[in-house]
Amino acid sequence: MRVLCRRPSLAAAATVLLTCLPAGRQDLSSGVQVTAADVASLLLVAIAATVALASRLPRPLPARALASGRAVPAAFAVVPARALVLAPVAAAAGLAMLASPDVLASLPGYVRCLQVFVLVPLAVLVTVRDRADTLIVGGALVGAAALQGLVGCVQAVTGTGASYAGERVRAVGTFGALDVMGMASVVSYGTLILLAAGLSWRGGRRAAALGGAALLCVPLALSLSRGAWLALLGASLVVLFVHSRALAARVILLGAAAAAVLALGPGAGSDPDLLGRRLSSITSAVSQPDQSVSDRYSLWLTATRIWLDHPLTGAGPRMFAELRDAYAPIELSSGSDTDDPVNGFQRRSLLSPHNMYLLTLSEQGLLGLAALGVCLGSMAWWAVRAAVPAAAGLLAWQGIDFLYGDVGGPSTVVTSVVLGLVLSLVARPSATGWAGETPETGRAGGASVALGGAR
């Protein structure tokens, strides 16, 4: 406890690492699943509250100081004013819960929303105070990505992963088939952090960081997650653009040239291997969607129909699952099949639209979607304006990921820690290792370090 009081960011790092514990056999009918990482996140929130209460209470900053993007004075260092960007999310979720036709059924969803988008990010913001804290939390994310990637590679090679096309060859790490996107998410976070660090470091450390990012692309490919591939590609370009526009342009040109050579080369279009077929299916997802894509389109339509009947505050948290059958088109499948060595074959109900924006729209209405957009958009603007490549890349990946996925499963706790780390980087760019560009001079006010970058 003494160590945690001196360096409370260790609690955030522990929360990330505890998500790597094997989930074991899961019962889908038991309702809310509480993991060790969830318990650790509660401890993290308690430690952050203790740290905040033990420090001098901050006074609200004027709007001009909030918009300037400068580092806050010492009196406001515990809870920077930019943390107010989380308030609309809590308010919108609360209104949606109160307006829900079944308040008790929506209460767990409201608590989960507070945990993921407000309490844990705010706790990480309070505990990540300097460069050492940034390295601790960032290092935990990279360590978790390496561990999950290693387990995923073993699964793909030995045929002990999640089932795909009748074979257990899909890398899912310790999350199992019931959280099939978990490993891909964690590995993507680690890859982007290493990429941003490699661009800012020099010498051997740069080679090690960029080499680590390249190695993490192997388990990401073996995850067979088309959405994660596209999200990482887009986020990597954002990291390069924020670091150096010229470098980003060169990479885009080289990538376009390589794609043209591959497209025109001999044998193009004859991909007998599983990975090649999965990659080629990206282009046919619209014209010739498979069953999983068709179900996703049907779920999106369902979410839109629910929102049309509850336009302002939505149907209430967790009410999508309750209302799905009343609004779903007839072609929607009754469930999704999952299979892995731990859980065996299970039929999993489709209880969310697999799109965070549409889930928010259907359950929290226009107010909830606007609040989420203001929160993510403000952090993205601050990250680009202060030239923090890691923050911009992580937010870009999350923003793209939310187009085809939503919160759920053990990896959701990692997402909340990542949002808190991003908020810490943009709220305290100087203290966390990146001073950013001052509006007056346009020059960086500090040295380039890990998780930061330079133009």
C-alpha cells in the first residue's frame, strides 16, 4: 500500500495486466461477468479518490485557460480542467437511465458506462502525473500486448484457438472465443505505443521499439480480425501524420506503390490460404457479405429502428438486448456460434449492434451520442494540436474500432485505461513527457520522449 500511495499508477498497470488472466469457462446465462480486472479497476478508482482528496481541492479554471491548451498550474495538477470532458458522458447516461421504461434493468448498464468512460479514465488521469507514470502504464499495455500476442501465436500454430471455418486456428489470447476481439484490441494498443515511441527515440531504442511493433503485427494478423487490421492501418497513418507530415506522405506513396505491384503481379487473386481469404473478404464485405457481416448490418438496422422510437434519450442502457427481437429484421440470425478448447461449442445471442455509436444512439439517444462525440472529439483535437502521436493514434484506433465493435468483455477495462492514458497525455503534456507546441510560437516546448514525437 505504501508503494501504491507513492506511485498510484501501479494500480492502473495492475488493472491492465490482470486482464491477461485466463477467463476460464464462462456461463453466458449468468448475466453480468465480474473479472479480476474489474475488481482492480475499483481499487484504482479508490486509490485515485484518496490521492485527490489528500491534495488541495482544485478551483475551476476559466474557459479561456481551458481552451488555451497550456499546462495547468500546480494547484490544479490533481484533476486538470480537461477532465470536465467526461462529465457530459455521465450526464447523458444518467438521463437515459432515468428515461428508461425499466430503470432497474438499465442500472447495471449505467454503472458499466460510468466505469468505462468516466471513473476509470478519471482515475488514470489522477494517477498518471509524470513521465515515470506514463512509462509504467504504457509499459503495462505493451507487456499485455506481448503476452497476448505470444499466446495467440501458440494458439494459431497448435490449433488451440477459437474456431474459424471449422478449425481452431484463430488467435484470441487468454480472452477466449467469447471475447474474440479482445486480443486484437490489446495487441493494437501495444503496437501503436511502440510505433509512437520508436518514432521519437533514437539509436538502438528506436530499432527495438519499431521491431517490437512489427512483431506484434504477426499475432494481429493471426487474429483474423479484418476490422482491427483496418483500424491499425488508419491509426498508424495518424501517428505518422502527427509526428511528421512528410514521413506520412512518403509512407502512403510507398504503400500505394507496393499495393499496385501486388495487384498487378502474377497470381494475384488466387489466395488459397486462410489469411489471404480473410484479407480478400474485406473488399467483398459490401457487395457479397458473409453471414457475420449480414448479421451486423441487420443489427445496425435494429439499433436505428430503436432510436427512431426513442430519439432524444434512447431506450435506456442495456435495453438494446431487451428490444432487439421487436425491431430486428427477419433475416437476422438467432445467434452466433463460438468454439474453443475451454468453453467448447456455444450458441451466443447477438445482444449488441457491434457498433458503439449505434449502440449509444439506440440506448442513450442523440444526447448520448453527442456526449460521446464531444468527449472523443475533444481529446482527439487536443492530441493533434499538442502533437502527441501516441494519444492521437490510440484515439484514432478506438474511433475506427467503434464502427464495428462496442464495449463488452474483459478487454473493455483495458479500453478504459487507454482512454485515461490519452486524457493524461493531452491534459499534462509537459509533465507526462511531451510539452507540445505553443500556439504563439508553433515550436515544441520540450524534448521528444517516449509516447511523444516531434514534427
